[in-house]
Amino acid sequence: MRLELVTIGTELLLGLTIDTNGAYLGERLGEIGVVVTRRSTVPDDPRAIAEAIAEALGRTGAVLTTGGLGPTRDDISKHAVAEVYGTALYFDDRVWEDIVTRFRRIGREPSETNRTQAEVPEGAEVLTNRWGTAPGLWLEGAPGLTIMLPGVPKEMRGLLDREVIPRLKARTSGTVVRSLTIRTTSIPESSLAERLNPVEHLLTPVTLAYLPSTRGVDLRLTAWGETPDQSDRMLNEAATRLETLLEDGVYGRGHRDLADVVIERLRDAGRTLAVAESCTGGLLGARLTSVPGASDVFVGGVICYQDAVKRDLLGVSQEVLAADGAVSIEVAKQMAHGVRERLGADVGVGITGIAGPTGGTPEKPVGTVCIGWSLGAQSTAVRITLFGNREEIRERSTQAALHRLLRRDYFWD
């Protein structure tokens, strides 16, 4: 089954609201074999909405819309759909009763504007919204199938999963569109492509897409039009082939974060971790503490932005600071060693760098970052040069610190 998505809202076009609904819809619909062939966004304008829906129906015969079902003047999607189907809106007493009941449950009365949410195109089936006041709608007729869902993500997802997916699944052939993501880091996209190009044809009919970000390059494998079991087998075989080829550049599958992998490795090794951060300003600690159960192994961290804090709290040598500068191999090593000793952890990590946009020199340009690691009597550090704006350099620094810690075998022996 083929279907188009139309997201409605001027705020989406202005960039004031990020459309997270489209990504969720594409993934969930693909899981049941519904192929989203096009996705468009239109403003809160009745003519633009009607044209987008009519054009989508003309191409695929099925369209799913989000947004424009609320109680305010810009919520006009139902009027546009009624125009496309050549029908009128009527006031549905049962929908209104549901709205009144929902409001009274929280000690309020609906306003007069909420009455518009009980207006329904003739011939439409109401999809009960258990998470908000705007019901979803399912309308079939000569133009095709139109499914209308509210734009609030929680409401849209609830209606999709409970009401829409079961109905659409009954119309599909049993095949699915399924994807699997391989997470890589520390290998540039161009280098990845160069290494994988000789084997890409061996993945067919599975397709491969490269998704770069500040944390690395995700490799998305997709199987099209197969049964669930066939898709899983094909995706696993393709993933195993790529993982074998890329070795240490791969750190996981799916949506798993590198910090989660490091936490698990520390837990398995029975070791604790502390971090000292200068240019990253707590980003590494935030990554680690976003993992549930991180307190098993993560002791804490020190944000040592000024040299005096590096010296007084972590014991970094004033002589080294004066001779080598705060962004140096030796300072990173001493930061890692100092935070490990001060906080009583087994492993210490130190990050110091120049995130920019100012502060760089010919010897140490913006993007210069030194990362140190400490375990017992062993301390080591590297100097790397990262690119991007200030936030990108900080993000890439935390990723590099985690990945290189994971790949240092003597930390886990």
C-alpha cells in the first residue's frame, strides 16, 4: 500500500516547531508494509490544504494528515477535506459529549471554541482520542482514503498506534519495510563510503544509506517488501557483513548511544569512572548520566574551565600550564589522573581544547582538543583536530573521548 503524508501548520514552515511526527509516521507505517511515497508541509491556509490533499489522493489514493484539528481559528483542516470530498460538516453530539467529559474530569468546562472540534465531515468515521480533545477522522469516498490526526505528538502517536495501524494493517499484503541502523564513529563519511563501496552490491536487495552527524555516521540498512522474518534475516546478514569489515568503527545497532556502551563495559569490568572537562563544560557527564543506571559506575565529574581550577582542584602542574598551555597532552593526562584520584574512581578522563570561534593560534587552531585517560599508574593522552562550529566541536570531543576509552584494551583487561 502506498500513502502520502501532509503535515499542516504555518509554524512548521517558519521553523518554529520541528516536525517529529513525520519521522514517527514513516517508521511505524513502514513496519506494516505501508510505503510513504511523499511528505509535504503546508501552511494553515484552506486552499493550500485542499490542494495538497487532492494532489496526494490523485497520486496514491491515500493520504494521512497531521495538524489543524484544534479549536482555534487556524485549525481548518476539516473544512479543506470536506471541500475535497464535496461534503459538509455536521455537529457530532457524541464527540461533544466526550470533550465535555474530558474537561470535567480535570475540573473545567470547555469553551465555545471547543465546539468546532465536534464538527465532523459527513461520512467520516470518528477515531476516539484518549489523549486530547481533537478526535481523529477516517474518511473514504470517491477521491480515496484520508486519515486525519491531530498534530500534538502524544495524541498523534496514540491514535496512530491504537486506531490507524490496525486498520491499515488489515489492508496490506503482509510484507513490510524494515530498517536496521549500524552506529559508527571516528570514520569520516567519505572513508566509510570508500571502504564499503566494494561490497555494497553484495547487500542487494537491501539498500544502504549514510546518515552523518556530530557523533559519527549511522549506516541505515533497509529491506523492502519482504515478510518480517525475511526482512530480519536479510538485515542481520547485511549488518554482520558491514560490522566485520568496519571492526572497531562500529559500536552498536539501533538507537543505542555510545555512552550506554561505555557504561555497560565499565560495569562488566567492575570499574568506576570520573571525568574532568574544560572545553566540553559538562557534556561528557551529561551523556553518561543520561544512561539509566549510570550511577553504578559513574562517580562524577569536575568542570575545570579556568586554569586555577585545573591546578587547585585537580593538581595540574602550574609549570606545565605555563610551559605547554592548558590545551596540551600533558595537561589532559594530569586532568584525567587528578579527577580519578580526587573522586576515587578507577578510570579518569580529561578533556581540554579550543572550541572557538576565537582562541586559536597557528600552533593550536580552533578545534584542537587533547583527551587524556588514566588507570592506575598508566596515563595517556592524544591531541586531535576537530572541525565544525563551537557546539559541534564540543559534541565531537565527547564522542572521541568515549570511543577511544572503549577501544583501549588495557582498560578492560
